[in-house]
Amino acid sequence: MNHPRDVLLGAQAGGMALPVCDHYSGVEARMKKSLQLQAEMTEEFGACVFDVTLDCEDGAPVGGEAEHAAMVVELALAAAPAARVAVRVHPVDHPAFEADMALIAGRAGHRLCHIMIPKVESVDDVIRAEKAIKSTSNGHLPLQVLIESPAAVHRAFEIAAHPRVQSLSFGLMDFVSAHGGAIPASAMGTERGAGPDGLDQFSHPLVLRAKLEIASACHAHGKVPSHCVVTEFNDQAAMRAAARRVARELGYTRMWSIHPAQIRPILEAFAPSEAEIHLATHIVAAAIQARWAPIQFDGKLHDRASYRYFWQVLERAQRTGRPLPETMQVYFQAHRH
């Protein structure tokens, strides 16, 4: 019997599988704590439920870029063998970019799951980053990119189509500030601004349009759309509400965290419910029994289109550390990525 993933998932079916949370830290002590927390939660959930991205762009002090990059390399090399570690380098037009790539990809590329390129404006920036990777001994590294301007949003489909790109992330604050004051500051937050015209990041038309364009571009090319951070990291209710909205309404399958307290709310928001897992288990099991032919289940017709959806529910459950019935666990043990 073929594996469900091989039967059901095609080019437009979300073929790229990544943890639903991407946790950023740029200070050495916090980077170490993040890697330790990742190891602890991997043990707890039985799966790596978030990436740790070590940040050079915002983490490095001006004039200290080389020293910061060297420290990041040492942390990546010292990480546990099963750790998922990434690095955000400087933008391609920054004076430190080439040195970042030579050192980080060259020395630690074999330990990294990807490199994040910020402030990507066009596919030419992706090509430049790809050339920098190919010039090292670890030329296999995937790229993830940050979309942070109106022009980049306009080119999102072209950027997402590049085979080296795994994921597009939305850079909210840079996007807002790129509009020269035309978008209010309240659009960088999760709460509506004062007055009848106050808009937040989920209601301002330009911001909402950008989010939807990025999600659509990713899904068109089988890539992963990753939502920006919620800066109100002490407001757990706002974090949970934002993460749930991102996952349920805007089509995102991954989200950034900038504080350890944000990781579990993201996992909860992106995880399917017990009822969803129960239903998906029964439908996929019935489909396997029928050798993927159409079936009737609970008075409804199901075929490969719905089988694909319910299989993806089970994949999302596994990536968020939710327990699966033994009948489904076997497919994840035998077909790891």
C-alpha cells in the first residue's frame, strides 16, 4: 500500500512541511535558552514543534556584525543533532551580507535547516543569495525570505516560484513604515486605534491585502506562508486571538515567535482539535481500506480531494505535537521528512 502522502499530495497541495512556529532570538543568552527550550519541547511532544532562528540582522550591533556571526556559527555547531536551527542574515544590499553568507553557510551550513533573507524585493535578491550559498561547501541550503515592502508584495508570486525558496514571511512593521505615514501606527498592532477610524493589522485594507497576497502566492507554489510576530508578547489573550485568526482565516500555516511565552499559544492555534483528528483518522482509515476509491462516510461522499484535506489535518497534528491513534502513527514513523 502506498503512503498517503505519496498518493494524495501534489504540487499544489502544500508539499512543503515545516514546524508551525519559527522562534527568533538575537542575544546570545536568549539564543542558548531557545535551543534548550526546543530540546525540552521536542522531548515533551515527540516532534520538533518549532524552529529556532538565530538573528544577525537585528541581533548584531553596528560594527560588530562579524563577531556576532561568528558567535551564531558556534551556537549552531554546538546545537543538538536533532535541533532545527536557522539563521537570519543581513539583507543582500547590506555591507555584511557576503561575509555573513560565507561564514555562516560555509562553516555551519550542514547544521542549518535554512537561511532567512530579510527585505527581499524581487527574485533577483533570491538569485543573489542562492549564488552566495552555492559558492560555499554547503550549497544545498534552502532559503526563506521576508516580504517587507509594497513592491515585494507585488512580486510575491514570482518570488515564491523560485525552487530554492521554502517559505515567505510577512514583515509587518517594515511594510507599514514603507508607506510614508499613509498607514497608521495602529496597523502594526492587534488592537484597533483610538477613534472610529482606528484600524489594526487585521482590519487595515492595505495590510490585510498584503497578508492575503503572500499566503496566496505560497499556496500557488506549494510553499509555506509564515505570519509576522505579535509585538504585544505579554498579552496572552491577544496572542491567542491573533494566532487563531491567522491560522483559521488568512491561510497561514506558520507564525513567528519573539518570546518563549508565545510558542505554546501558536502551537494551540495551529493544531487541529481532538474532534478534527478523530474525524480525519476515521476518514483516512476508510480511504486506505477502499484503496483510495470514493466512499460514503456519515452520509457524505468522500474522494481523493477530501482525503487530501483530512490527511493534512493529521500531518498538522503531528507537527504540533498532538497525539495520534496508533493506526495513523505508523505512517509518520515510516515516512519521516
